[in-house]
Amino acid sequence: MARTRAAVRGRDQELTALRTALAPDGGRLIVLTGPAGIGRTALLDSVARLLAADGARVLPLRLGTGPDGGGDPYALAALVRAVRERFEQLQESGLSEALSAVAQLRDARGRERGGWTPAVVAALDGLFETVGRRERVALLVDDAHAVAEPAPVLSAARRAGCLVVATCEEGAERGPGLAELLTDADRVMTIGPLADDVALSLVRRAAGARLDESVVTALRTALGPLLGNPGTVLGTLDALRRSGRLVTFEGRLCLSDPAEPVALPADHPLLRRASALGGTAVRLLGAVALLDGLDLDALPPLADILEADPVDCGRGLDLLIEAGVLTAGPDGRIACRCPALAATAAGRFRARRGTALHAALAERLLAGHRRSGGVDPVVLADHVARGGATVTLDDDTVRQLLTMGAAAEQEEPERATLWYAAALRRLPPTGPEHARTLCRLLLLVVRTGRYELLREPLTRYAEHGCAEESLDEIRLAAILLALHSGVPPAERAVRELLDAPFPGRGPTAFSEWWFDRRLAPDPRRHPATDGDTVAGAGAGAGAGAGAGAGTRAGGEPRGWAEVTAEAGALTGGEAETPAGGKASVGGGAGDRSGAGAVARDGTAAGDGARGGAGRSDLLSAALCGDVAACERVWRSSGGAAPSPELDRLRQAALVADMADVARLVIGADYRVPETGVLGAYHRVVRGYADADWTRAMSAVRELELSPAEDTLARHAARLLAVDMCAARGEFGQASRWLTAATRAPRLAVLRTWARVGLAARKGDDGQAVRVALLAGPRLRRAGLRTGLSILLSRALRIAVLGDDHEGAAELLAEIELLPHEHHVDAQESLLLARGLVHRDPECAREATDLIRERGDLPALMESCLAVARFAPDPRPWLREAHALATRCGAAALLERVREVTRERGVPAPRARGRRDALAVTEQRIIELIGEGLTNRQIALRLRLSEKTVENYLTRLFARTGCRSRVELAAASLTGRLARTPT
């Protein structure tokens, strides 16, 4: 990994300590140690600038870089070169003679008489005394570990009264010469890692473009403890760039495939150190990387696989741990230092794939267990589970996996999920044990988020079919996998399952709803079945859409409630309820359908909890956006209405936040995914609502760059991006997002909401109101009422801001036509509408309190701005609107705040924060300068006058010391300008 030269950052404490250590008169020898890439050279360069500013003569000495290589064990040749390069600057009488004396003796070698002759000592003393005759001299030595005997030269400089600062690599091989230097030093200082924020500021500066937050997050996760090593973080960024992983998308530098792991550069010092330890160490590192860690019980069979001596392997692991390449946990488990190191090491170890290596270990552990026992069953089960279908298991071992999985469900659900999946692949798909295990696996997958484990059961279904009682679980598995991955299944039989209509929801199929198309080229319904099996694709079946296979009485397919109940019935009478805890199948003391049930947030819920029978219907209704059905099912299962829970479910359904829908319906056992389509889109929704638009837009870009197909979530994310870009004054980008979003009826309300916001941000309030007045009645008559009150409420706020009293009154009339008695969001909209139209501040305050409680900060921002138009004291409303607009980086809304402030004649609100922080408009001007826009173009983009932009620039030049637009943009890129969070 090439050394990166840059100005030191985040080293104030080290520089202060060095200044103090070097202050006394006389010679001093300070040694700086730290790992490779930690910034020793940059710190030494900063010391050079400090000493030069204090009037010292600086003589830099770079060791290990000249042509002498190992032929200069005492660094004499390097010293002679350094003095010759600065001969004219030194200009001391007698310097030529003193330098010649050292040059003639520079070939001194060997260890006789200590390897150091009196003539050499005298020559060095003469040289340093000559150099430092008139002024204090500082000898700065980089990479002192690169020569065998650095101490004699450095000690001679100190004897002559020179300041000596030397660096050496921590972890470098310490021979007698380096040990002597460290012992002889007046002070040894260890350079620690940079703080994370400093390291990431280096990344942003080095990127040379606006870096997407997903890149920062990926680097933080991949590098772990190495994030504070500037050489590592900058080298990894450079490797991503050279490999084509960094791409520019919508003005940001993003990862081309966010799910692909980030790897260390191939020449990283840790990898070089591992290579220096020999072939066995390299193979061990690759194995640990592929296995995602190594238990010591697996070392003997691993040595057999690697065709190495077990003792050598043990010694190799010790050396890798000592070198800082591997780590040993408290339980003795060996792992790579960080995920990025594991990614590179695994890529180098091409002899085996991870699954194959696990399988080979599992076979050997099984053989040893059958011979003599003594194998840790957990270690064995882990390797069996990760070894795929190639590991041969007998029936007893499969039963043991099931038993261990059942025992581990509560304490170690991740392991239990893997063990159930391993057992499932070895069970006949037509047997009752397969159905039971599939039920347990589905429950655990929902808890752990390991949806990729559902691919294999679906592939087996396509090849071999399944038992009649398993068909609904198979379809549920297909839906869960498609939701979370965003990728349609490859198998035709599974595609046909997704082409089947939602139960009780008309002709709409899951595939049409989620992917906006049918998946199978020639969709067919499942034929009636006879016997115990439902054939897969190989027998020409697969849809399961009609009555018959896997249905309840009345023709509806079984759903989540039946899955949980069946899992309990087949495992001894108890099953976890989707909301947590356990429920006895058949009611009785363990019945959770009534009082004492567990609510969606995991708390006791009394009569408000839904029974298991309603969960499947509720999930189906929410997925389809059927608000009326949601409410019916909610009420029929004892849920209270109006209810904050039901309101959250309705809001999640409005924006297609399926992760939140599943969490609310399935309960506390559902783990909201961190990755994948649903995980990324959930971050979009939460970031938008929390006014963390940087995070939200980063997640939008992550969705766009993921290999997933266009899904409902991706289209909904585009519509939220329309609103964020429009609020920031990026109208061209907002229009592009709107064009890319689907016109599907499922997102009609959200799309109209985005169009209304875009028109208003462009300054066309009349057009925004007209769009809402035309679309509102049509959407209501079409039954698309989810979120309609929020759409109409936004348009009414815009009408009030634009003094369109007639339009506001018409919108109020539309809002009053909506049902309100059981809709919390509609009640909120009605209160706000009446407060704004009738200029009733108390009514408006009650409505904004509801918005604030709901956590919709952008809606709160717009509402505060509208109320400020007529409130007796507009200042608190304007302060809150201004604070939220600043937090969002919403330049267009900040301009509206300024307009209302001038209109009401009150002092302009100011953002709270550091005095030197840039305002949002200033930040946007600098960003647009970086994009190459002229002052006139910036004025048009931000809806300012050209003179105002010029005034902003004048103030920025005065505050920052920059003298040109180019310098201002460069200072921003390098992190030298204070910024407010946006």
C-alpha cells in the first residue's frame, strides 16, 4: 500500500506533547512509534514545520528509500545524501571537510569492537557539531526501523546538541539495533488511532467529490478498529476507486454495489506481514476468513485439510495473532482483525469456497465424533449447517440438529435458524417433519432477518414439490424472500406462487403489487391435488392459487397465524406468538387472543391486541393498502379505534414501508432488516420523517444502485426523493425522480402528494392547489383513501401560504368528506385545516401537537410556517419552522420562512449552533460552485437574486479567508470550512 502524504489532522495532542518534549536546551532524542499507515510521516512533517517556524534548521533523513538498501546498516550513506542535498542551506565553514570524513568511513560494517570504530564516532561528532555551530539543528528521521543499527548516528546527533525525532513502525521486527534505539531515547511516544470523525473527514477530503454517507458507513463497518489508521482508510478508498466500486450518481460518490463487501488493498501491511510468515500462515488466514472465524476444536481437522502439521498450524495462528492480523476472543475463537481484511484474505484463498471448507471440516469432525466422541456438538452443528447439502448426515444427526435448534431458539436464535435450515434440506419434502421444521424456520427467519436461508427450500419445492400442508408456508417464504431481497425467484414454480392473488383481495397478485408485473410467462393455477404431495415445476404445477391445496374452510389460504399454531402443535403444544412470548395451541391458560395479550410493541395490550387469526388478514390488507379492511380486521380482533397503532400501520402502508407494516402486524419478534430492499427503504422513510435527509437520500441512492429490480419500495423512495430535492431547491433532480417513479394506482396518493410539493417549491402555489383539488375527489371515489387527508392537508397549507382563501376553503370541504371518527391522521388533518382556514391558533396548535407526536417533522415544518401567517405571536412558529428547515437543508423552505418573517415584521430567526458554522444557504452556494455553476445559475437554482448571491460570496470570502470561488470550493472539499448538519 503506497504511502499517502497529507497534512496531519487530529494530532493536536501529539504535537503539543512533542513541542513540550523538544523545548529544553541541549540534545534530545524522541522516538515516535505506531503501526504502518498511522500517520508517522505526516506527524514528522508537522514537527518539521513547527521547528522551522521556531528558527531551527531541519535536516530530514528518510531511511530505507535510497539505493543502498541493506548495504547501509548504520544509515551513514543516507546521512551523507541528506547533508549534500541541503549543503547550500547549511553554509557552514568546514562542512565540506566534515562531510568528506563521514563519507570515507560510511562503509564501516560488522560487529567487531561493537561494530563502531573511534574514527567513525569522531567523524560524526565533527559533522553534527559543524552543522549546529550557529543555530539549533533538528534531525528528523523517518522509518528508523528500516536500517539495522540506527542508534549510533542518532545518538551522535544528540551528543552534539541536536534535536532528534525518529519514527519507527510498531510491530516491525525488533533487532538489537532497534532495541538499543528505544532504550537510548529520552522519550518514546506511541501514536494512537485517529478519532473516527477525524478519520472520516480525511476520507471526505480525499474523495475529491461529495461522498455519499453509505460509503462512510461501509468503511466504518468494514475497517472496524482500523478506521483510525489514516493509511488504511485512504488506501481502502483508493482501492475502491481503482476497482470501479466508486461511481458518481446524482452528484454523489457512491458504492456501485452496496451489498458487496469492502476489502483491504492487496498490499496492506497486515497482509504483507502475513505473507512474510510463510505459506502455512497465509493458508490459515484464508481459512479463518472463509470460515468467518475458527474454534480451536476445528484446528486438527483444518490442518488435515490444509495438509499441514497441526503443531505448525498452532504456531502459525500464534504468529498471526502476535502480528495483529488475527484476534482471539475471550472464548478462544480466532477471527480476522476486521471484515475488510477477511474479505481480501478470502478472495486470495481460491482453493476452496467457504461452504466447501465448512463441509470438509464437518465431514472430519463427524468422523472423529463417530470414532471416539469428544467433539463439541455446537462446533460440529455450526460446520454442518454452513457446509451445505454435500455433508452426509444420518437420521440420528438430523434429529440432533432439530433438538439442538429447539433448545437454542430463545437464547441463540441465529444458530437455531442455521441448524433448522440444515435439517430441513435433509428431510423428505412430503413428510410431516418437513412441514413442522419449515414452520419453525419461518418463525426464526422473521426473528433473525436471515431471509437468504429461504432460497434453498424454495428451490427444492420447484424441483420436488411439497406436502399439501406445506404449500402456504412455501408461498409465505417466497413472499418474504421477494420482499426483503427485491429479486424475483428464478424458478417458474415459485414465480407462479407469487402470481397468485392476495387472499380475499380480488385479482391483484403479489408479483403485480410488488414488482408491478407478473413473473411467470404463462401463469397457471395449481391443479387439484391428490395424495400427499403438491408437485413442483418439474411436474407442471406451482401456483396454488385456487381452493384446495393448503386452504382453510371457506377457500382462503392459511396465513401467519396458522403457521405459528402448526409450529406449536408439531413441537409439543406450544408456539411463540408473533408478538413474543408463547401461546398454547387451542386456547386455555396460554390463549393470547383476548385480554392479557402482547401488543405490537411487545407490551401488555389488554383488549387492544389482535388474536392470531387476524394477523394474516391484517398483514394482507396492509400490504394491499386496504384501509377499510385494516380497520375491520383490527376491530374484529378486539383492537381499539382510533388507535396510535392502527394510525402507524396506516401511515406505513401509505408510504409502502413494509418493514414497519410487518413489525406492527407480526409483532416484536419481527426484526426490521438493516440491509436489503426493505432495510434501505425503511431508512428512507425514517430519515425523511426525522428530518435526517442526508441519511434518507443516501438510502435512496443505495436502493437505486442495488441489484434488486424496480419494486414498490424503490418507486416510493423516488417519490420521497422528489420532495426532499424540491425542498432543497434541486428542481431538475426532483423532476427526474418524479419521472422515474411508477404511476401505479398503489402509489397514486403518494405521487400526487409529491407533485403538489414540487409545484409549491417551484413557487407555483396555485398549480399545487389545483392538482390537489382535481386529484382528491378522484382518489376518494376510487377508494384510494390511505393518506388522502395528508395530501389534502399539505395542499391546504400551501393555499394558506399563498393567500388562496377560496382554494383553502374547498380543500377543507374535501377533508371534511373523509371519515374521521376512527382515523387519527384524518382527525389531525381536520383540526389543522379548520385552524388554518378559520385562523384559529389554538385549534392549529392542537393539530401541530398531534403531528409532532406522530413524528412527521417535515409536515410539522410546513404547518408551523402556515400558522405563522396569522398567529398573534409568529416568532415561536417561525423559530421552529426555521430550525427544522435548517436541519433538513431545505433552502426553498428557508426562503419561505424569510418571506413570512418580513411580512409579519418580526426579527429573523437564527439557527442555533457554533458561531463559525455555515448557514444552509451558504453551504448550498459553495456546493453549487463546486458543480461549476455561475452566480446567475446559482441565483436561479436557489430562487435568489444574483446580487444576493454576490453578497453571500463577499461575506464568505471575508469569513473564510478565501480569495476566489475556486479556493472556496476547494476549502469546502478539504473540510476546512465549518458546516452545519443537513
